[in-house]
Amino acid sequence: MKFDKEPEVHIATFGFFTSFIWEMLQMPFFDVGSADYWERTLGCTRATFGDVGILLLAYALEARQSAGHRKPWLRRKRCFQGTPVHGMSSPTRDAG
């Protein structure tokens, strides 16, 4: 079993990068006192690790709730069909 094939690794990696970008984009809107740019970056990095921990916890809880299987909800076939509303479709379960 390869480590990089586990979904947790992909969730953590994607979550880290998206959360870090989000933290950096919202930082100018907060008063951080006399912190220089490096201290702001370290603060955003710590917050990002917290976000990744929340993502992995939510994933683990959902995987545990999924009928005793390890990750069956990742393997379910889903079909995103429906009437587009404001550019979005509503997810519906495939009948087959």
C-alpha cells in the first residue's frame, strides 16, 4: 500500500493549500498589531494546520459513520443532474 494513494493525504494536501491561500487573502482585513510579514505568515500557517486538522477529523467521522466500511462513500457512483439554477445543478442519486 502506497502512502500517497490514501485519500487522507490528498484531502490534507488540497486542504492545506486552499486554506493557506484563504488565510493569506483575508489577513489584510484584520488588525495584527505590529507584526511584520513573517509573523503574519507564521500565524496564517498555524491557522492552516488547524483547518487541515478539522478537515481530516470531519473526513474520519464520516468514514466511520459509513456502514462499517472504510471509505465506501468515495466509491459510490453519483450523477450530478438536474435543472441548472444559477449555473449550478442539484445532485441526484443515480437510479442504477
